[in-house]
Amino acid sequence: MPRPSQQLHPHRDPVPLRPAATVLLLRDTPQGIEVLMTRRSMTASFAPGAYVFPGGGIDAADALAHSQSTRRATQGDLHLTQAIAAIRESFEELGVLLARHPDGSYATTADIASLDRKAPFAAQCKERGLTLAGDQVFVLAHWIADRDLSRRFDVPFLAARMPDGQSPVA
């Protein structure tokens, strides 16, 4: 281990980790698999201009929405909360909604257009009889940002199939 005088940067305690979730939305096409990415604004405070998968911080409301989501028998509370956060972020950022009607059909473009991307997410879905498809979101990988970064995230990379008939709108 180098002496403190030999380190490139002075020691600093790492900033706290912020729980987040990101999702790879996949679509199978005749030309092969498509993966949805978006580009961050050049004025963003974190990773300006970077190409990213939709996602963001986990909100307290995400953990409170378990009763509005389907889940796999093996899906624990933490993974369900992460899935709900990813579903919410996909809707807020790109207008993609992983939610189903009681008959099992995914939300339509008309359903999506009737929702406000800035209003409380789970409550709007519940009002319209939509159930979040948490059981269709799977953990792919997990990343924790380097301790020397000024903003740090604890992020599972999740994967889900893009619902048929939906297209992203930034």
C-alpha cells in the first residue's frame, strides 16, 4: 500500500451509496434483439451526454407499491422494489409501461397517454386498473459505483421484454 504522500489524490471518505435501478428493455425482431438506450442531457449533473438504460433512484413509494404488482414466488421484497422502481423510471423517462390490465394485456398507448409522467405513479396505475408487471423484470447484474466518485449508486441492472405495441417517447 502506498504511503499517503505517494497517493495521486488525498484520502477522502466515500460518499454514501444511493439505491437505484436500471432496466434493459429488450425487443426481439427479425433482425435480432434490440436493446433500448437513451442519451442523457448534456446539462445533466451526472454523466452528461452518456448513453444509458432507463433508470434512476429508488423512491420510498416503490416499496409501498408491492400490492399493486405481480411477483414471482422466488422474488424477494428487495428485488420487487427494484423492479417497481425500474418500471416507474421507464414510464417517467420514456413512456414505456410494464403494467397489465385484469385480462393480462399490457397497457396500450391510450393508457399511457392518459397518465401524467410527473404525478404519483402507482396511484395512477391503480385508478386505471393496471397491475405492475414486476414478475416480468429479472436481475441481470449488480453494480456499485467506485468509492472515489462524487456521486455513488448501488444499482441492479434488470432486464425485461418491451411490451408489444409500445414505443419510447422521451
